[in-house]
Amino acid sequence: MRTRLLFVRHGESVHKVEDVVGGPGGCRGLTDSGHQQARRLADRLRDELAVAGPVAVYSSVLRRTVETAWPIAEALGVSPVPDCGLCAWHTPPYADGLPTAQFQTEHAVEGGGVFRPFEEGNESWAELVVRVSRAIMDIAHRHWGGTAVLVGHTETVEASFHALAAQPLFRAFDMEVAPASITEWTTDGDPTGWPPPRWTLRRFSDVS
């Protein structure tokens, strides 16, 4: 039985254009271009997954991903399931809506890195990876042998390389994930079995 996970990064967002921290308050959803990207992506996934059988759609709880997930779910005839585990950084409340540069400079933590947060009160990278990876694996287990669309963030896609490809927390490479793109992983094994199965990366940041 093949398990298929399609990771979608949200469309172009207001917070990214304005370069502010996009937490629950600072996220003002998608730009007009982002809404168009989400609608085009919904049409594309409807055509791609027409013969895939039942498809589940999950999204992080932030407005930009919810607004991306709804047209996709509607096109597939399902309701999106919110999952906070798929969110980007759980930034502290004081930072929500701050200019990103101000947050990263005025509130930087000395010695921040993989296991220490880069900013005061923020998650560490390791904490983010564990949180998102747990959500990914729970969804994979829930849809063993099926297909799930996970609408999230650049960090959600990055975490998939740790959860599914056993990459070390400190990777030797960076990633650039395009808005409204698809990254797809599949496995023919038990997605949460031990030892872990081999996953295949079918495509990365695909906007074709």
C-alpha cells in the first residue's frame, strides 16, 4: 500500500510582503496574488488527485495556510483539518507583528542555534522540527495507504526532510520553497514502522 504525502506551502502572504512576524495576530492572510495562486493550485490538485481515492487535507492554524487550504479542500470535496503541529515558528506573543529584522536583532539570544532559540522566548530549531515531525508522522499513520495534503509553511516542508528522510537537525544544505508549491513524498512501507521505511521524494517545490 502506497502512502502519499503532498506538502503545500501557502500562497504569497501579506506578512511576508511586509516582512513582519506572522503569528496568530500578525498574519493577515494571503495577498490578492496569493489567493489566485491558491485557486490555481486547487484546480491543479483536483485534476491530479481525481483517481487517488479519498484525500484528506490538513493545514496549520495560521490564516495564510487556512486561506490556502480552503479552496484545495473544496476542490477535493472535503473539509480541511486544522493542526497546530504544522505551524511555522511558535513565536512569543510580544513578537507578533513586529518587523522581522527588529525581532531578529533586538531580541537575539547569544549562542542561539539548533538547541537554543535564536530570539528571546522563541522555539529552538530542534523543538520546531520535533513538533512538526510528530504532526507529520501522526498524519502519515492516520492515512497509511492513502493520500494526504498538508498545507503549511517553508518550515513544514523543511521538517519533512527530517521526519521522512532522516536528515540531521543541522543540515548541510538550505532550501528555498516557492509559494503555492508542492513537495511530495511516498512510501510503500508502514509509514510509522520500526525500523523506519524508505521514503521517496517525488518532487520538491513544484510550481509547474
